[in-house]
Amino acid sequence: MSWNVILFTLWQVIAVLTIVHVVLDNRQPAKTMAWALVIYFVPIVGVVFYLFFGINTRKERYVSERSMNQLTKRSMLEFVEQQNLRLPERHKPLIDLFINQNLSLPFKDNKVDFYTDGYQFFTALLQEISKAKNHIHLDMYIFADDALGCLVADALIDKARQGVEIRVIYDDVGCWNVSSQFFERMREEGIEVAAFMPVRFPSFTSKVNYRNHRKIIVIDGLVGFIGGMNIALRYVKGTKEQPWRDTMLKVTGGAVNALQRAFLVDWYFVDRTLLSDRKYYPQRTAAEGQLSNNCLAQVVTSGPVTPYPEIMQGFVRIITGARRYLYLETPYFLPNDPVLFALKTVALAGVDVRVICPRHSDARFVEWASRSYLREVVEAGVKVKLYEGGFLHSKLMVCDDSISTCGSTNLDFRSFENNFEANVFFYDEGVALRMKKVFFDDEQQTVLLTDLPQRMRADFLTRLWESVTRMLSPLF
């Protein structure tokens, strides 16, 4: 028997065993088929790729459910009290869903500021950092060591020298090109810095696919930021190819307690330190501008360690509950079956559904994969508009002047299934109208997909490539 036959037989056995492992994982059929095709028809590379990016990791390996519940109960139930909390009847099922699935409590008495470019956001962030007296908590997917990242790091170091507690979480893969000296300089100044799931051998394959994509900042437990912006210069200056457009929110009031809880759970995740002191949940005084309104908000986190995709469930509930309109922005449009079906259903029912995506993405493979999805929802009546003012990285949704959400969650498989994400959901007409205005302002710089015949009626080879990338899209 020749070596070629032996190697071919060995490869067949490995490929079949790997495919059996995929089948036994009981994933969605489309994802199972995609992995099986890649493993079998891309020799060696397919198996290696599956080992690095395809194996599911059970939550018990990473998170202690008991400790997380302990932190949640102490921080949210013992320290926080709300008077005259009124839940809107229309949205009570969604609010209860988030409470039951995620222990995400609704908070009233909120003020929200919108930032739609990096200049606005980073100016506000540096101002709030300069006013910090007790602690600063920062949870970022990317904390770059460029000019802007160094500026923020310097501001944090200055506050650390003044005795302010500072904790920083960064994603190890998101910051793969950031030098270790950048974070070490902060550690030497007394800042606690932790990497989220460091990717190191031999556990490389079990961690690389699960990343912390959240963008949460909490200052003194009184001011919080959440949205889509990382700490990197491109959010201010853009790239050589195009400017960047994103959305970040500053929240003042009750919802900051929920942002704080999200950070502290993540801190336990990376540091195994349980922080539940009352000082992290201070009561806002009259001198600090005590708020009293019924602007209701819920901060919801999701990730592969939870039994259900909470944010995706919320999206589906909002979409199917739309009666007049549903507007959303996302940089990547790769919806899974439940979200895709919901969008098509409400559009066919006559709801004004509009989607804004960037005309030119920062990820070419994702852009190709999204094209057939976009055409499919257009055929169902969704108005798809492509943003031409640069790369649109904003992630927001607003519905019927009553509910809106913004955060780190993209409309794609990775955000729904693999990433750790965070969104804030507002049940307030005023916030919804302001978010709708952000959408309308962006809409002024778009072109309808139906006005681009080369995209709507592509040639055979282009459509074939789009279909291949779509078939593989659940893997990424």
C-alpha cells in the first residue's frame, strides 16, 4: 500500500470523525452543513479551522454561576431601590423576558446624551474622566495604542495618581496588535488591567472564537457610556479608505447601576474578584443633579455562556411587535433565521421597515455574504439603504416612537451566538424620537439598494460567489 493511499485513508477517517463531532453538537442544520462541507472539501485546513473556531465551549468552564448570581443579588437587589416604578403595559412582556433570562432590571430616572462622531464622544469621555473621584471602570473590545489610546491612557494614569480606583478590561483578540508595554505602563501606575480570555496555547482553540465585544464605561457609578465605539483613532479620523460613523450614548441616572453590574460581572469573569461594595452603587444627590422621570431603561448582556441569546430574543420581539415602523442601522447584515423571518414578516404585513448598512464595508468577505440577504429582504418589502458617508459602524434600532436600543450588537451570527455583547433598551418616547432623528440624519447620506442595478441584478459569477459566502457566513 502506497503512502498516498495511507494518507488519504487517514484523512478520510479524521474528516469523518470531525463531521460526526459537528453533527452531535446539534447546531442549526445550516451551520452543521456549512461546517461539514468545509471540513470535507478543504483538506486539513477545514479541520484546523473547526478546531480553532467551531468547537462549542460549555459555560461551566468559564463562569461560576453561583458567584455571578451572588454578585447580581447583592449589587442589584440589596443596594438599589426605586420608588413609583411604572412599567409600560405594551412592553411588559419584553421587560419580563429580559428579567427572567438575564436578571436585567429596568431602571427609571434616566438622562441620555447621543454622540454620533468620535470628536463628540471622546471629548465627553475625557471630561468625565477628569471629574472622577472614586472609580473608573472601562470594558472595551479594542483599546488601541495609537495617539487617541495613549491620550485616554494618560488621562487614566493621571486619575490613578490622584487615588482613583481604575479597572480596565480589554479583549485579547481585539487588541492582538497592541503591545504589552502599552497595558503594562498603566499597571505600573496602579491601574488594574485584565485581558478577556487571553488566547494562549494549549487552550487556544477553546477561547479564540468567544470574544468580549462590549463597550461599557462607568465613572463613579454615576455616569455610564455604552454603544459601538472602541478607543481607537479611526473612530475620530477614519481610515485611509473612508471616514467612520458610529453611535455612543452617555447615560446618567438609574441605568448606570445596570452598566455597573455588567462591568463587575465581567470583572469577576476575568479577575475572579467579587466586587459588591455599596460605593459602586451610589445614590445620586441633589448637588449631582438628581433625576426624577419615567425614562425607563434596561441594560441587557448576552454571550455564549448563557443558555439563550437574550439580545437576539429582544430584537425578534421588537421586530414582530412593530405596528407602524421599524428602523435599524447595522454595519454587518448577516441575520440568522429567526431575525430574517421576523423582518420579512413585518415588512410583508405593511410595516415601514428600513435598514441602513454601509455601502462599502471594512470586511470584504462579510460585505459579499450580506448582499444576498439584503436582496432577500428587499423582495419582502424592506427598504434597504446603503450609507455613502463612510463606514457606518452604528448599531441601533427604533420602533413606533416607543422603544429603542443601541449598543455593541451587530445584526449577524457572531454577535448573536459567539460574542459577549451589551445593549441598552429604552422604553421612552423622547429617547425614541431622538434616535429616530439620528437615523433620519444618516438616511440623508444613503442610496436605495434598488437604485443600484449592478447590485440587484448581478451576473451569474457574482451571484455564485455571493451564495458561496452566504453559505459560509454562519461560520464567521
